[in-house]
Amino acid sequence: MDNGYKVHLANPAGIQKDKGLKYSGDKHDAFWLARLLRLGILAEGYIYPKEWRPVRDLLRKRGHLIKLRTSLINSLQGIISRNCGCQLPGKKIKQVRTNHVAPLLDANEDLALSGLVSKECIDYISQRIRDIEVSVESRVELLAPFRGLQTIPGVGRIISLTIMLETGDIGRFEKVGNFSSYCRKVPTSWTSNGKKKGSGNGKNGNKYLAWAFSEAAEFFRRYDPSARAFYNRKTAKKKLYGGPRCFSAQTMQGNLFHY
């Protein structure tokens, strides 16, 4: 691309060769791709802008650190619950100025060491997460098509930046449904003659966008009174009529897209 060539990124999921071929090699594959391109049916993927990739990967590293911190918090909560018979909220565990963990585990030397190590790791990861957030916010500004995200209750700057950086050019999606499917928010089903014949790959899409909209839906339910009332009403209806499962955040995500 730097030398002026037009590059096509082929999508392997949308390219199936004849399974009955006796021989296949790089040369035959190249001719097969060229033939698909000439016919205009080559399944292509989106080539993300090169200048934005480092910032996007840095924000992905933040998500990785959050998962690590969450696993440490869950483990520490389990230790406290088993040995102290009480629950310590994650918000108190993440507090840096006040150590709520040490007083609970001081009675036993081994437990105190376990709590100290866990607390130090959690504090260190929290600081690194904050460093990444500051760095990303100083490098990237929300583009016009994504500024409206922050008008949704519960959607902050980090989630907005995540959606923007993972989406790229929003114009590459022909319809809203295409973007919803890319975010893994569309159910999969295979039907024939009105009957279900199975299901496809439900994880086909961008897992980071799926996470971002799941978080946005949860914050939307938590901080917006109308969304919370809608959620409670649907949950009560499911329980009343004995549905197979309680009302989930999947519907909230659909309403978030509508919002």
C-alpha cells in the first residue's frame, strides 16, 4: 500500500474451495483468488488504517488488564468469604488510599500474605489501567459520527473511544443490521422451508465491540431510570409467566442500538 499497490484482504471464512480437488498449492490458491476477484465475488475484510492500529492495540491492552484485575478481585473475595464469613465489595478492594483487606486477614500470617500480594497486584494493575486511559485520551479525539455515544446515560469516554477505534470507518457498513451483526448482537440460525436446521458461528464478529456494547447496556440499565424500569418490568414478566430464563442484557443491548 505504501508503494501504491491496491491491496485486497481476503476473508478465509467466505472463501470455500472445491473439497474434491486432488491437489492444492499456493499457485492454485493464487489463481483461485484472482478468479474470484475478477468475478467480483471475492469476500474481503476491512483493512484498518495503519496510523490508528497502535492506539487501538493499547486500548485492547486495557481490556486485558481489566480481566486480570477482575480475576484477582474474585479470588481475593473468595478467600475473604471462606475465612472471614463476610463479603467485601470490589469497590472497596480497588481503593488505594484505604486498605480494607489487611484488617480482615491479619489474624493469620498466611492469609495476610495472600491478601497483601493480591492487593498489591490489584493496585499496580489499576495504576497501569489509569496510565493507558490517560495516554489514549490524550492521543485520540472522538470523531463526529461517534460523539453522540456520550449522550447515552452510562456511556463514558472510554467506551465511546473503544467503539470508535474498533469500528473504524462506519461508512463501510451498508445497513445498521450489518453493524449489529459485526458487534455479535444478532442471533444466528439456519432455516430451510421454515424449519430450523441448526445455527452458525455466533462469535463471528468483533469481540471487543461485543464487550463494549455489553458494558454500555449494563451501565445504561444501571444509571438511566427509564432503562432500569424497562428492565425490571421485563424481568418481572418473565418470572410471572415462568419463562425458561430471566430477562437478560441481550434485549437491553438491542434497545441501546435503538436508542
